[in-house]
Amino acid sequence: MTTRRGFIAALAAAAMAPRMGWAAVGNPAYLAAARDPDGTFALYGIDPAGETTFRVGLPARAHAGAAHPARAEAVVFARRPGLFALVLDCRTGAVLHRLSPPDGNHFNGHGCFAGSGDLLFTSEQLADTSEGRIGIWDVRAGYRRVGELRSGGIGPHEIRLMPDGGALIVANGGIATDPQDRRKLNIATMRPNLTCLNLTGELLDQVELPAELWKNSIRHLAVRPDGLVGFAMQWEGDPAEVPPLLGLYRRGSAPRLLEAPLAEALAMQGYAGSVAFSGDGREIAISSPKGGRVHRFAEEGDFQGAVRRMDVCGLAPREDGFLASDGLGGLIAIVQGRSEPLARQDCAWDNHVVVL
């Protein structure tokens, strides 16, 4: 019979045991959240062929996640306005830590690790004003919150670590929201920006869109190894207008906006849900679940074509192009403009695919 003393000793031994790497869960290439057929939610590991390598149940719907660079450990974030993030042991399914923002803050669905995984940064905002914050968590100290930075704008959404490891790029969407019902409060005066900060919060660069595009909320980011940033936008203005939904940015330069032909631009319905560079970095793509489209552009900005896929949203680099996921459980490869089915899982994939 297990004694209380023996149980406590076993817990202490487990806590001191080295954490297993990603090989322990089948060396997944990606993570993605999903809704299962019974209405429950889970986080999945996915291999390059589209097969799942593990499943960890979640208590509620997740938006996106962050994978620890060495350990089989992931942080999943609730949809904004979120009041929890879970640190999961992807090997056992155990919840290692439950993170809560400080009183008056809420999570905005995204985060990223820095360095060798010693720090976690989380996208947040003040509930009463939507002023942006970036939470800082000490991973080595059990994900203890150790500070926060100003994001440089209103309503930050995705944040990414820049390739040099010393700076963050922040998509400040510009939208103030009601924390109770997600109602948008400032569409007439919204003003999105891209902000580059060092890890102590010093402003390194900040760029805005032209005034006629201030209703184009900057939401999601992709970062190429050479520091080129792709950003995806969601239009909050007149639906009859057809603004660009993709931009490219390099620190120190003005953003460059990429446009699709009119018919394809109209099909996107003013909404880009995810953005990714291809595996070789020579293309960039955005997805629209509303429009059932993936738009591909060359790195120089030329439109390369569209792939049609119902409810497509998740996008990630793949060695020969892109991986895309949809709300019907499908995973496809996009290779030189061709859509190639990989697998279909019995779930509904959520908005994002996270690269390990």
C-alpha cells in the first residue's frame, strides 16, 4: 500500500527527473489545437506526413501555442480574452503549470519562448483600456511571472522572437475590445502598428500603415531566418473596399503591402487568418477560412496563385512548400501551387499550426 510519505517522495523524484525531449512523443514537426467529435478539445502533435504523434486533452478551446525548444513541453493559450494558459507535458498529458495573467490583464492567444527556453513571453492587454502588455515568465523558476513590457500599441495579438534572439516583433492589432463579449469598441479610431522591442522593452522600431488603412488590423506574423517579417491583416472597414491583407517588413524600412488580383482579393472577404513562409523561404502565403483560400506570393511580392480549400486557416512551412489545416480535419501540402492531401483526422483543426 502506498503511504503518504512514499507518495510525496515519488512526486519529488519525478520533479527532479530530467524532462524528455520531443523524440519521446514521436518527433512531431508541428502542434495544433482541435475540437474532437464529442465536443472536447485537445492539442495534437503532427508529423511531416500529417499523422498525429500524440494527443493531450484540453479543458477548453485553445487558440495557439508555443513549443519549448528542447523539452516535450508546450504552452497553450485560451482564446482572447483568455484568463489561463496551460503548460503541458506532451509525453504524459499532465498539466505542469496553469498560468494566469495579473488582475486586470488577459491573455490574447499567443506567446513565444526566448533563448534556450528559459523565458516565455505572452501577448496580453489591460482589460479596461486594451493597452498592450507582454508578460515575462521565468521557465526555470516554474514559469513564475517576473515582469511585463509595454507592447507599443492597443490590442496586441501575435508576438514572435526575431532570429537574432534579442528582439520581439509584436502585431498590435489596434482594436480595443470589451472583455466580456469581445465587442470591438474603437473601430472609428483604431490604429494598428508593428513594434520591435528588445527583451527588456526598449523600442527598436515601430511602423504604421498609411492612414487610409488604419482599419486593417495587424494580427498574425511569420518570420524568416534572415529577419524578414510577414504580417497578415483583417479588415474592419467598409466591406465594399478591398485592401491588401499581407505585408512584408524589415526592421528600419517601411512596410511593403502585397495585393492579389481583384477577384481573388474579393474572395478573401477581408480576412487573413494565418501567415507563413514556405520551407525554402522563397514564398509567403496567407489563408482565409471565410473565403476558403490560400494566397501565395513570391518573396518579391508578386501574386503566385490561389489554392481553394473550405475553412482553411492553419499555415506552416513545409520542406517543399506549406502545410495547411482546415476545420474539417484535413491536412494538405501546398507544393508549387498544387494541393496534395496528406491526411484527414477525426477532428476540427483550430486556427493555427505551430512549428517545432
